[in-house]
Amino acid sequence: MEDATVLVCKHGDKSVAIILSQNLDFQSLVSKLSHKWKDLTQGCFEISYTLDGHPNCDVDCDEDLIALHTLAKKFRIGRIDVSVHDLTGSSTSLIVGECGDRSSSSLNVGLNVVGSGELISEIDNGSDMTLSLYDQERKQLKSDAWRIAIKAVDQVFVGGAVAFRDSLCKYSLFHGFEFIYAKNDAETVKARCRTLHCTWFVKAKVENPSGLFRIKELMNEHSCGAASLSTSSSRSSSGLIGRIFSEAIRLSPSKRPVDVRKELKKDYGVDVTYRRAWMGVEKARSFVYGDYTKSFKELTSFVDSFKASNPDSVCDLERDEARRFKRLFVGFAACKHGFEFCLPLLFLDGTFLKGTHKGCLLAACAKDGNRGLYPICVAVVDSENSENWHWFMLKLRDFLAFDKEVVFISDRHEGLLRAVESVFPSSPHSYCLLHLKANLRKHMGGRELVAKWKTVICPKWDKKLVELFGLSKTWNVVRANGDLYEVQSDPSVSVDIARRSCSCGDWQLNMFPCVHGVCALKKSKKDLNDYMERCFFSESYREAYSKCINPVPRIWQNIDLDTPDDVLLPPLCKRPPGRPRTERIPSTGAKTRKVTCSRCGQALKGLNGGFNWSNNPGVFDVLAYTHKDVAVPFTWVESDPKLIANPQMVKLHSFDTKIHKIDTLVSYKNDEWDEQ
């Protein structure tokens, strides 16, 4: 019964549903209708139905019902609206309904009544007039609801002209036609088909005194034909795309424009350019997260609300003399508490921001007991320079107020080097093993994960101890004196378990027992956990994430500021000189990979400056043009170098790799030819 067609019959103010089956004949239909409505008399009422573009199709015999059932089954029509007209008195108004459910095919079926009880069925698109090797079913689209976005005259749009224009754009995208506005304002909107002399036209305006925006005129048939249909339209604007994908961007902020293009084609049947998809994603983000420029006006109120929600945290906002945003420092009290249970390491780095007003994000992170990154504080500045790094390090020192020695690890930015040396003169500063921007993408563990841990040591470090134990099982250990042991590995080393040191240096460097230390501790029969640093314990990991960051309520939004001085203006963004960079600037010591040809091994770069001719000798084939009377030898042989008079400097952009050959034409002219 899932594919059954339902006849929704309406008479007066009541409607009944009757299933259209093969066993239903005309007399049974009349009997059911007479039973439902006592005021109807058999033979004194007529039955009609409506399909798209074909109103008032009568049913008055079994042949009509059979044809209707065949059409409904062939084109998967799930619902047909039927009007019952009482011929003894005033008839009810014809109900123009929706033919078929939205998941059914959109093929238009026309029925013409010829005489009494003679039905001729036509297939408007000519599908029965052609042969097909397979029956391709139409896919259900998310845009199927747009098919009836514009229905009929007197249709009301609650959102006024804005809602009407949005519905009109969706309607045109579904049906594949372009339209232009003949008039477009808040009171009246007129539109017609872009194709010249096409009859399609719609007019809607505000109705007085109700103020409702209603369709007044509608000619909903096109005379331009199928040749004007297209899946790409100018009405698929970035604003419409943003409204469609705003919820998807909220759930997946990293959605790419290329994914939006694919989804528009697959789920909506609409083709858009990459740039329009990109602009649509930006519009969606502005709908979800707010306008980037306008958010600066609310930043002052946000800072006040942040301090009220997190009283022990730090949120310092600075502005310049022109009341424009300069920089912002944010440090959470919960992160400050957790840093006491992390490794004494601080990773420092900065990355550029991609917003409208650009800027740079400075960050400081630590490492928790399970080898995960632990955020400490962040700052937003105009650029990554010495002044901003020095300011950031001062804020970091005042925020943490730690008294233990901390090792700073960074990419050795010049301004960062001077800032660390100036603010933390006694703290070591080392190179970054993995770039911070790559590390930030990793999952930073939390409270849900630690609740399942059953080991005393954090799982990753406990697994490391198991590996070290397996490596040292075959080594002999000799006790030298007290807590001093000799591990007879290759080479032999000495381990002092009391001082937690090994002659290989790994125990002191990592603050974690090395493979020799594990071997010596197992020989001494002492508890391995007693020689672990506090930060490696699962309990310390739990304590590091025990504090919470309170959410900032959004009641500060839409609050009128008392004076214009409270308004914070966005920073001025100047475009840097030169062409925009397309590649990331590598950090000091970072490894880069050259792209080479898979066949010849030649490094692939741009021709301009990509191959240095001064350091790489080349072989050239010379094509010489001579006078027509010059005797040309049949064979060419190598000769001594010849001096060319009046030479010109020519920058060559060609090379030959035996497989790839790129030539530049260089021609020389003999002055004597002009005299002949």
C-alpha cells in the first residue's frame, strides 16, 4: 500500500480520502461519495480533478478511472485532488491542488475530455514517443519543495518583498529559467522571463490596509520552450547559497567551497562557479558567527562579560589613539591551574589570520602528561613583530607568575628570540620539533577520556615503559654501589637511580626513565612509579583538566553604548606590497621537498629564474639564416668559436632535458645583407 494513490475528494468544507485501486470502478466511487455526503444524490453531481496545466478533467465512467489509475501508477503520483460539484444547487469552488507528492516524478500529464466518457491521454514530454534502453527514475532532490514556491494568485508571503524574492529565485532555479525584474522595491515586485516575448509574468505587491504581501497577477506558463532551460542561473546568488548552507556551516565550520559546489549539483541540481560557492560559504559564516567588521563594536562589551563570567581569568584589550583595535590577550584561569601539572615546556608560535582585517594569532601551549598539547593563552595582534612578541611575553609572565624553570620552544622567530631573552633571561630557548600550527590540529584530550584510564601512569607513557622493558630484558645489570648500577648494554652505561640520571643523558633530558634506567630499576626491585615525575601520573592529568572555563553569555549583544567613545573601531588593514604569497614561508630548519619530473628527474620550477644558466652549461642547436646565394655545405662539422659582431645580450628561457625541450628564437642579422 506504500505506492497506492489517494484521491482527496472535497465537497463544501469537508474532505475525504479514497484509495484509487484497480478494483475501484466508477459506480463504487459514486456510492462512496454519496455515502459520505448525504446531501449528494447519485446522478446529480459531477467529479473532476486537476493536474498541472490541465484543470477540470472530468470522471464519468469506468474508462476514465482506468486511465487515471494507469497514469498515477506510471508516473508515481501519490495524491490527486478531486472536486465534487453538486448539480442540484450551487457548486463548490474548484480546488486547485498539488498533483502527486514531492517525492514523485515531476512529469506533467495532460488529460483532454472529448465527448462523453472518451478520454485521450497525452504525454507532454513525449516519453512514450521515444524508445529507451532503461527506465531512469528521477532522484529526489532537496529542492523539490521549490517547485511550488510560486503557486497562484492571492498567495501571501509573510516576510514581505524579501520572502517573495527568495521564493521567486528558488522557483526559477528549480524550473531552470532566468527572469528579470521589471520593478523591484519594498512595495511592488514585477518579474518576467528573460527570454524575449515569453509570456511568463508575475506581479506581487503590498495589500492595503492589511499590509500583506500578495501575488496579484501570475501568468505561470512559458512560451519560450525547453531551449532556454539551464542548470546555471544568476539567481543562485551567494546570499541564497549562504542561507541554504548556514546550518551545515554551523555543524561543520571547515566545509570547503568545492564541497558546496558538489552538494548544490547533487542535491539541488544547480551549477555555480567556485567563486560564487566561496562567497556563499563566507555569507553562511557571517550568518552563523556574525559580521566580522561589526563584531569589533561588540568587543568591549564582550570583554566585560568575559571578566564577569571568569573572574580569575585575564582578558586585556588595547586600542590606539583613534579608538581602533590594537591587540587582545586572553588567558584562562583553568589553564593556569592545569599548567602546574604539565611538563615545564612552553611552545610559542604565531600564525596569520584570514579574516577581513587580517592580523596574527600568538599562542602559548604546554604538554600534558599524556603527550597532548595543553593551551595556556592566546593573543590577537596586528602582525608578528618584535614589539608584539615582547608585549605577549610580558603578559604571559604576569599571567602565569610561575617560579619554576621553564624551557621555551619555538620556530626561532627573530622578534621572539629577543623577547624571550629580555623577559625570561634565565630560561632556556630551544628549537621546535614539530611546528605548532600542525600540532594544533591534533586532538587535545579531556575529561571524558581520562575517566576510562585504569593505569597509574598516563597510557601513552605506560605503553612506552612496556616497550623499554622489552628492549632491556636480555641485558645484564651489575650493582656497583648503593643506588649506582652498571647496565651491560652496547655500550655499557652507568645509572644512578637515586639521582634519576644515566650516562646516556636521556633520563635527564626527557625527565623520563630511559631504557637503561628501566632495566636498572627492575634489577633493584624498587617500584618504578616512585621514580616518575608528577606530571606523568594519571591523577596529575585529571587535575590539569579539573577546572572549567565558564561560558560567556550573549546578553551583551545589541546593547546601546552610552557614549561614542565606547565604540571600538576595526583596525586598518593595508595590503602588503607585491603579489600575494601562494606558499607558506618555511620556518628555520624546516625541510622542503622539491618537485621533480618523474621521467627525467629535472626540478620543475618556473621558466623565469627556475634554471640558472650561469652555473649549468647548456647545449644549443643554432638555426642560421643566410643570403640566398651563399653556398651551404651538405654536412656540418664543429668549428672553432666565431665572434659575432655587434652582439646583443639575450636572456634565455629555454633548456633541453633530453625529454622536455623549450626553445627561444634568437636571430642574428648580417649588416652586409642590407647593402646587397
